[in-house]
Amino acid sequence: MEYLLDQTKLIDTNNYEYNKSSKIGIMLIHGFTNTTYELTKVIDFLSSKNFHVCAYNLPGHGTSVQECNDSTHQEWLTFTEEKFAELSSSCDHVFICGISMGALLAMNIATLFPVTGLISVAPVLEFNKPFKIHFLNRLLCSIVQSRPKKYEVNKGEKIYYGYNKWPLVALNELRKLSNHTYKNVLINIVCPTLLIHSKDDKTSVFNNYTIAKRYIPSDDLSSLIVERSHHNIFDCDSEKELIHQTILDFINKHISQNKTSIKH
């Protein structure tokens, strides 16, 4: 894998697809302003189990802050729907997994396709600074179009995931996507669903897990709550094995009964 690194910024401009002949597919969707970089560890894990794994950079991601600001939430929805349709056409069982904004996009897909299972990780249905997002940024983003990000600390290093600035016009599009998901999508998710959230997530407040659990009507709803992982949960090593194993167990549980379960 080739990464574009500059001491503080982690970006992967590559798209990934493995094991195309497998009839069990899983599509992974990254979060807002991030790239497939944050998914590489879970991609490696799932592809090692011989699943048909794919992950793509969303429109406006892995390019520039300006291109992100030029993207709309409808473009993100359309892009992921088209990619998932391609995966579905070659697989007998299809799973969708998204993190943060990617979880919102995954939820949408779960209401439009016959999805075998949904894995929703740290969705942003409620913002940790709602007044700024719903009012200030909504009014001012066309004037002030970006602002610096605060870094994350990972393995003792100060880093930025994806862009080192927030594209504020695109953030307003995320607000629209979040509102749409909250009002129109959650109540229509009936497929088997796994919710994953960390109590130490400073970006997606823990109430987002509570909201998802309360409003998703699926009869098969399970959860994994971890304690120490940060928001970019798939790039955090402290609880990686538990998270990976829980996802694998969820997939194995929901493939057809006459299908041999993937060995642990």
C-alpha cells in the first residue's frame, strides 16, 4: 500500500478490491475527510478470510479540501449505492460496513438493497457541538470555507487523519446527510445489524449509539462497546482483535446455513 505522508497527515488515494471470486462480499466505507487509509487494517483482516472485500475513496476525498467542499451528500449517496450494486451483482451474500459518515451511508444502503448484514461503526447522528454545526457553520460556511483540524495522538505521534483542515461547506453536507439518516433512514433498517462504538470516542458522542439502538427496528440487533479506542476505531490497535473477531462472528452468523463458516 502506498501512502501520502507528511509527518502529520495520513492519506491513501488507493481504492481496494480483493478476492473477486468469493461469493461473500463486504463493502467498507470510510469517514468524513478521511480515506481508505483508516480501513487498511480491517481490509487486510477480512480479505485474509477470503471475503470479496472492497473499499473506495468517496467523491472529494483523498484529493483536496476544495474538491471536498465541491462535493454533495447526494453524490456520496449515489457513489456508494452504485459501488454496492456492483458488489451485489457478483455475490450471494453482501455486507455493508461504514464508520462515522461512512456509517450513515451504509445505513442508507441497508434500506435500499437486500443486505445480508449492516455493520455501523460510530455513526454521527448527533454532533458534539450541535450549535456550531446546525447554526453557525450552516450560515457562515460559504464565507469561511475551511479551518484547521486538531490532531489525534496515535502511538505517541501527533497526526491528522485525511485532510488537516475541515472543509466547512462539505461539513454542512454532512449535516444534511446526518439529518436525513436520523429522520428517514434509521426507522427503515430491518436487516441484521451490528453496532460498534467506543466510550472514548470524542468525535461521535456515545449518545449516537443510544440513538441507533433505540430507533433501528431490526429484530436482529447486536452491539459491541469498547472502552479505549478513539474515533478512528479501525486504525486503533488497543482493541483491534476484539473488533475484528466480532465482525467476523457477525458475518459467519448471517451467511446461509449450508455455507461452511470461515475458520477463526
